[in-house]
Amino acid sequence: MDRHYDYAIEDGTPVPGEFEAMARPGFVLAGTPCQPGGINHAFNVGVRAAFPADDKESVQVLSELIQPLMREVVDHSYCTPGQNPFSELTYR
């Protein structure tokens, strides 16, 4: 499988869902391809959190957070050129 994020998360736990994502205690990262203006690159969102302090709970909480957060960010990004009224970048 091609990774759509630019960072390796060593010993990460895969997060199931719409986007490719990995979590570890205190950090979660998701990625997807993005083609604004025909330029293909990865679009990444990461979240770092100090709490919860328990490693297992941290992975669980961040895993539950990343998929809906990534959906909202992509929906409001330039990854949907010409279709997103919130995007500052539009390509015609």
C-alpha cells in the first residue's frame, strides 16, 4: 500500500477508516493524496497531545479523533479545488 503521509510513525498502531492513519501514545497522523491544480502530493494532518497520559488511553482517544478531524480538514482544504467554497485556492 502506498503511504499518503510523509512521516514514519515507528511502532504506530494503524487507525481504520476513510484515511490512512497511524497512532502512537501522544501522536496521531493521517494522510491522503491531494491534487490541487493537477499537482499530486500528500496532504497530512497530525495531532500531538500530552493527555491522556496513559499510553493505551492516548492511542484510543487520538485514534477516535483523527478520522473525523481529517474529513473536516480535507473538506475545508484546497484538496477539493473548485468545489470548496471555504478554500482560499481555486483552480479553474
